[in-house]
Amino acid sequence: MHEKSKIWKNEGSNKILKKLDVKNVNSSKSVITFDYELSNTKSKLTTSYTIYGNGEIQIENNFTPGDKLPELPRFGALMRLPKRFEQISWLGRGPFENYEDRKTAAFVDVYKSTVTELYYPYISPQENGYRTDVRWLGIADNEGNGLFFGAYPVFGFSALHYTMEDLSQESRGGKHTIDLTKQEFTELMIDYKQRGVGGDDS
């Protein structure tokens, strides 16, 4: 993460729960709402989960940043799934990785791949494997058990067997691909937005 934005780095894990509200709307619908304060930036986040009896979960986030803060590098949700969630398909840009400032050659289509194949082994580990302008995403095990995500109008995602921390380093060259060890889980990021990586001319 860029030095000027580092105040955001751990804000997702530094949030303080201020209020929790549970409403059972009917026998097949419940709404759970969390109000948080992000301790370092004094920002506010409200997350609502509408849970339906058919297994569908609708998630809505409302975010209000604090005053005089640097640019937000990324806004989304992180989850860790069992490693067996390896099969992946999406309607969005592909087939190769793409970012907000590096995507014009990646065309929108339906793609299928694996979590292992989404990783690109750059000599110097760094952010990679991202897909943008996604309409829907499916991730499953070999038996077809899994999760389906959709959003309007579009979202971005990454799914890797490495964490963001695995791929981060204080200075370029301090870590190499051979230094990485695959995690025993799949780390999935679903993003409203992520900033570009400065690759618009590369």
C-alpha cells in the first residue's frame, strides 16, 4: 500500500461496533444491521444483511469517511473460504488480470478458471489476479457446492491462495516468488472499487 494511504491499511479490523439491530420481518426474511466507527480515521460504516429463507443474502454498505483523509485505496469485503473452493467463473473482464487503469484489452465475457490459475507469479510479489467490471461471480468446489455473488452495476474481485500480506512488502525486492507459501484456504475479495495500480502505460 502506498505510504500516503497507510492509515487505511488496518481500518477493516479496527472498527468498533456502536450499534446492532436485528429485525425478523417475517418467517423467511430477517435484517441484521451493524453500525461501526473506524477508530483511526473516525469514519462511519453501516452494514446491513438481509437474509432470505432460500439462502440468499443481500448486503448493503453505507460508508461516510472522516475529515481530511487521504484517498481510499479499496472498499470491499474480505472472506476466507476452504481451499477446496477452487473452481471459479465470472461474467466480467478477462481472461487475464485487469485493473481500473489497465483493462481496455480485457473484454467482457463469461470466463472459467481456477483459483490457482488466477495467481500470476511476478518475480517480486505484489497485488495481482484482479478482475474488474464483473456482473456475477461463482466459486465452488469440485462437487459444485459453493457461493454465487452478484451486484449492480459491477464489482471487482480477486481469489487467491495467498493473503494480501503475503503479497505485500515494505520495499521492492525484499521478497521473491519462491519465498511464498500457499495458504490452506482461498482468500476472496469482493470490491465496490479498487484504485488502479499505475499500469496505464505498461
